[in-house]
Amino acid sequence: MDYIKILDDKDFQLLISFVVSLFITITAIPVIINISRLKDLMAEIKSRSSHKKLTPTLGGVAIFAATLITYFIWDNPKEGHDLHLTISAIIILFFLGIKDDILILSPKKKLLIQIAASLLVISLGNLQVSNLYGLLGLTQLSYNVGLLTTIFIFISLINAINLIDGIDGLAGSVGLFASLMFSYLFYKLGMYAQATLAVSLSGSLLGFLRYNWSTKNKIFMGDTGSLIVGFLLSYFAIKYVVINNNFQVNPMLSKDAPLFALSILILPVFDTIRMFFIRLIEGKSPFEGDRKHLHHVLIDIGFSHKIATALLLFFNIIIVSVFTYLSNYRKESNNKLLLYLAIVFAIYCTISYLLSKKIDKALVDRVKFREVNKVERLRINEQPEASEN
């Protein structure tokens, strides 16, 4: 029958996956918001927070549910064992995130569980980066080096997504853009299972953003959301790198897969590297929170959450666009592309530094103004009252 043929069409399945995931998230989040308010499950207002109102923080529950429900609608016989294990891993991270959003876990416990979830996919799923595509002269990696490299990628990207979840819409928008990009890349390679999971994630993130940007019914994705989004994006990036290993013999594959995956996730990666070195230079723990992230800086100099998010997302899109041009049309080598990204990182850090200095100067000026006013008030108060004639 014709309608059965339509349901079997992969293009149609991807479109329906996006729409269904979007619908589930939009429907589920108001319920989660009401329950969170009734049970007082709200995000704490911290000194470095960009919000001044108590806000529900379990948006990740809707992202998790919508993504998995939508993915399991379809039969994907070629999904692979590593994708099965990825779903098992995000279920583990789902419970970790729920507990952390409600009770707060120590960073050490969270890190250990993230490593365990990553190892589940890496070891049992045999998903491991083993080729660096000639970057800095490196090609094949030994088993142990590849294992450590893959664990590092998983942990770094998971926490990078968590770190950019500091203002409305940023983590959700970056996740939406990245998941759409990866869904297209997998679709192009005929990997429909991964494409379906990626497009399901993008639909759930778009539904989440509807409420994350709301003024009346705002919700945060919380650690539940950032852990799941971070892990799935890590899986997509690593899977894309691994499946392009044979680029030398297959013209359909990409010679610059590691760098292209990096360019898709350039914003969280740049932010994490920059903050890591800033905290080391200042003698602080790399895991200590502060308001020196670029998204916080943009808010502190007067931009709204939406404008700051739009600027940063636009930066990410421009990087991917220029990278695609240099790779596909200029046919630049991987080392030249890496140099290009290093120059962009230097520019990114310079702009961040100059904007931070602008904030520091404004703070100093405000303090001086207050001190001058204080001295002036004291001087006026100390003047003798005029005698009556």
C-alpha cells in the first residue's frame, strides 16, 4: 500500500522524527514546570548566576524522553551495537543528572560516572579514535593512546556543553545546530540510525528552547539535559571521525573529519580551553565556576540573553562555513586547516580579553563614583548649620 511505502521512506522518517520529538517536548515541559513548582524543584540562585528568579531545572527530562521515544518509533536494522550502548549510557547519565539537579553531587562522583558511561560505549561498542588523519604528522594511534584520546573527547565535550549552559538558549542552540549538522552528515553517508537519533535530539532541543526563552514559563535543561546532550554530541563527533577512517580509498568519506567535527562544536570547545587556561593562570581549580565565560561577559556589558546567544551561534556558523569553503573548494591540507582554527582561537581569546577589560574598567569607575559620592556626603554632613538671623 502507498502509505506503507511512505512510512518506509527514510526522508519521511527523518522529517516525522523531528516533528514528533518537537511535539513531545512542547507537550511535556509545561507538566514538568508545574510539578517542579509544586515540589519546589528549582535552580538555586548563585552569585555567578545570570538569573534572579527561581526557575525549574528539569528540562532535560523532556529532552531525554522525546529523543528516545522518537528514535524508537522506527526500525533501524543497521544501527550497530555502539548505538545500543550509547542509549544505555545516556540512561545512566539521565539518572546521574536527575540526582544532581535535585540533591547535588560532588564533581568527582559525576566525573567517575561520566568515565564509566564513556567506557561502556568505547570498550563494548568498539568505538575508538584510531586515526588522526595526518594532523601534526600523526596517523595511526596505538590502542592505549586511542582509548585515552576517546575518553578525553567524551569527557571534554560533555563538560564543555555543561559550561556553556550559563545563559538562556546557548546550550540548546549550540546543541540544535550541532545535531542538525551531524544528522545531515550521517544521512549523506546512509547511516540512517545515527541520522534519526541526531534529528530526534534536534527536535527535542527546539521544543526546549521554546520554554528556555520564555519569560512566564521558563525552564533550564539542568545537568540532566547538558549531560545527555553533551554525551550524544560526543558520540556523533567520534562516530563521524571513526567512519571516515578509510577516506583515502573511498571518495564519499572526508579527509578532514576530525577538524570538521571540531568546527561544528567550536564554540563549547573554545570556551572550555580558554577557561581552563585562565583558571590555571589565576591559580584556581579548572573546575571552579566564575563569570568569565564569554557568554557571561556579553551579558555583563549589556547584551540580552537572546542577542548574546545569537552572536555566539552566528560565530559558530561562520566558522563552519569558512572551514567548509577552505576544505572543499580551496582543498587546504589538514595542518593548514588546524592553523586556521588556531588563529581563530587566538582572535576569540583576544576579543574575550578586551571585552572583559571593558567590564573591569566599568566596575572600577562605579567604585570610584561611589567613593566620591560617599566623601561628598560626609563633607556636607560635617558642615556646621547656618545660624539663624
